[in-house]
Amino acid sequence: MSIKEDVKKDFGSDILLSANSIIDRKLVTIPVSPALDIILNGGIPEGSFVIFTGHPKCGKLQRLTDIIYTPYGPTTIGKIKIGDIICHPNGQTSNVIGVYPQGKQDIYEIKFNDGSKTYCGLDHNWTVSRNNRETKYITLTLGEILKEGLTYSDRWKWKIPLTRPVYFKQQKKLIIDPYILGCLIGDGSFTKNTTFSGIDSYIIHKMQQFCKQRGLSFKSKSYKDHSINGIIDSNTLVKNTLIRDLKKLKLYGHNGHHKFIPKIYKYASTNNRWKLIRGLMDTDGWNDNGLRAGYTTVSKQLCLDVQEVVQSLGYTCRIKYRYTGYDGKDGKKFPSYRLYIHGNDIDKLFSLPRKKSGYKRAKPDLCRTIVGVKKVKPAEAVCIEIDHPDGLYLTNNFIVTHNTTTSLDFAATTQMGNTIAKAIRSARVSRIPFLPDVV
């Protein structure tokens, strides 16, 4: 490939250079790196005038249909506009300052060890660390990652950081306390009346307090079966406000196979999502000595909802499907779903004392590991630019990825000394502020 073709491929077809004092006028285009360092001696000499123009933000792209998270919940990157606010992996937000349609492009699927996937082009940037106990993060394109290979002799080579708990703006008041709703989704029944099954005094006390505040009765039918009703006063049955609110949330009438987490709870504030997940985990979750956690359900939608909430709090979550139990009518087995959850603090997912392990992780922070890359069919694509210095944002399953940095790389290359410029190119982002152990 000629120099001109190489430059056109990487930076667009309209690159122009005018630096009469330092280069041969016959040279119309030159590669930006590393030859530019040699020609300009590591920077633009004083008194010279250099102009580069080209198609903006080429290469760093995702499919229009890929997810991106905003403070109001998920949308697709194809719907993002300049001025929109998106979620940042440090638990805050960033502003979108550039949107650059790329047309139809070659697309690659990137798969991670927890089963999550996302899609991008070969020139899309990823902030990665080598899977050899290093804590230094660098930014490489997918093409550069593939060139180095995905594996060592005995393990996968590349890992990416996990997000911190994601910021969502609380849009509406939650009509049922999120911890109580989590417990009811886990061990409650909404089909005819409202009942709760459980033996833990800690959870039963929480339910009794909730009912007292609501003017409801909480009666124990047996050591584990309890009913929640309106209170009979002067031969008048008070309306069961819990049933009223479950109907508003569209949960009432659903059996265990069809339970779900209402949208306003999935994208509630960080504090309320913690309460929700603790209610769910205290009832139907388990703690494997602080090494991992698990959650079981027979509802596919609830399975996906719990996975989404857990991932939004900074954990990975792999789903395994199996068939278990029998349907009473036809004797057929029905599917059930087991979620395996990993993260830096498993105990934080629980509030029930007997499910806390006391284990504290001493190793480096858990990450996602790249376990596969394959080319898929071409698709319409776009890249975005945000105003945060580390350039990170969240895509499918809260995967931490990178926005475009073409102009930043170029500026570093052309305006800094040769040694510094080479360091910038080899490690374009060497510090991630929200990872405290990164040097």
C-alpha cells in the first residue's frame, strides 16, 4: 500500500499538509506516525505552519443498534445527539460533544468471559490491561489487540475494567420500598392475595414494619407462610394498598414464571438499586464464601432483569439455563435460570446477616476478559466523542469501552517531544481515574 493510500485509509481522503520550511514540496501527503516524528524532529519547528485536514473521527465505531446508557436508562448509540448526557464508568456522567456517522462498515463481535458481547470496527479503541497481574491500562484498537493475539500459552491475554455503580436519575417516587419489593418478588405471591414465604426473622421483621407503616396486617399462618391483608375495623375491610401498588407496577396476577423488575426500579438511583438487589438476594440468592454469589429463578424476564441490575452495580453476571421440576398439568420439565455473580465485594449484595461471609478480596479488582473476536455482517455505524479526559463510556451489558481519540493522538504526536509522543502512542490512556490501583 502506498503512503497516500495508507494515510487515506487511516485519516480520510482530504489530508493536506503545508510546511514549506521543513519538507520537500513534492510530497503531497505523509503518514502521521512514526514518519512524522522523523520529518518534524518530534514536533513542529518554531516558525513553520502545518495544517492537516481530513474526515473527522474515522474508524472508532459501533453499530447504530448497540446500547449506550444515559441517566434515564438505556438507548442506542444511533439515537445519541450532540449535547446528550451519557453515563460514565466512574459513576458520574459525560457530555456528548461529537457524533460522526460512519456509513456501512465491517463489524466484529467481541465476547467476554461472562458471556457479554458488544460490536465495533477494527479501529475502535479499547482501554485494556494485560492479564498478567498488571494494573497498567493502555488504549489499543481492536486491530492492535488482534495483532498481539488474544491468548498467552495458558490464559486469555486482555482484560477491561468493570464499571463503578452506574448513575441513573431517580425519575419517579418508588411506591413500594425497593428492599420490600425485592423480597416480595423473591418469596411473595401476587396471584390471588398477597402472601410471603420465609423463615428469617430479619426479613419477617422488615415485612412487619412495612405493613405497620401501610396500615396492613401481617399474619403468620405457619412458621414460614404469612399473609398480607387490609385490617378489619368495625366490620369494614380496609383496602389492601399493597395490591393496589402491585397493580400499578403491573406485577399483580403474575406467578413465579412471569415475575419481573419494573422499569422504574431497574433504573432507579444507585442507593435504591442496592436496596432492591439485597431484597432479591436475601430471599433467592446465595453467597459462596465471598468468592461469588448466585441467584435462581424460573422467570426468564426476571433473570435478565436481575442480571442488568447487578451489572449496573459493577458486577459481572453469567446466566446458565437448565430444566428442573415438573409442570403439574402435563408433567413436563420447565426451564430455570441460575445467575453466577462475580465482583470485588460479594457481601455488599446482601443485608441478611446469615448470608454475609466476612470475606474481603485482597487480589486486584476483578475485570472482564476478552475470550473471542469474530467478524459478523457489516452494519451502519457511528462513533461519538465525549468531554471526559479518559474517553470512556458504557455499551452493551455495561461494558466499558472508549470513544474516538484521533485528534488527541495526532495533537500529542505533532506537538510534543519525540520520546513523549512515542509514549503517548504506545499507551494512549495510561491513567483511569476511577481505578485507584492504576499507576
